[in-house]
Amino acid sequence: MAYEGELVKMENGRWARFRRCSIVNAGHQDGDEFAILVAVELDERYQDLLDAAEQSLESYRARGIPVRIQLDPSGKGKISLSFEGERDRDESGEAPALAH
């Protein structure tokens, strides 16, 4: 299940963010209104930014450093990387491989 504001990479390789959209049954007596979540593709500026961030994440993960990324929920295009903590290292000093 998705949540509002969640970032997803679609099958076509493009990034989208889930947004809540109101649906109104305007032509009927009941006039019910409800909301659905829709994946809205981000503009090219964000596509490039998120692609670069994804590559950066992969380079950290390839070295065994657990890290995650967050896009500023205010929609101002800021991205923050955070390290998920020190992972246990084996006797050789190597970090274990991360699944993603």
C-alpha cells in the first residue's frame, strides 16, 4: 500500500510521487466525494536529481555502508542522505553485503 508523498520508480524508469486526488460524483444526487492516491510523474529536474541520488546510494551500498534518501516533503527539491548506523564487520574488516 502506498502513502501520500511516497516516491516510486516506475517500470519505465521514471520517478513519481503519490498524491491524493479528490474525486467528486458531481452529476449524481448523492454527490459523494472520495480521494484516491495517484502516482504523478515528476518533472525532468527531479528525475535527474533522483537518478543522481540513486547512483550515489548504490555506491555507498556497494561499499557496505547502509544509507537512505529522503526528498523534502515540502516539495522544494531538497534531498537528504542519512546513514542507517554502523553495520557489524566481519574479521577481515569488510561490511556484509546489503540486500535492497
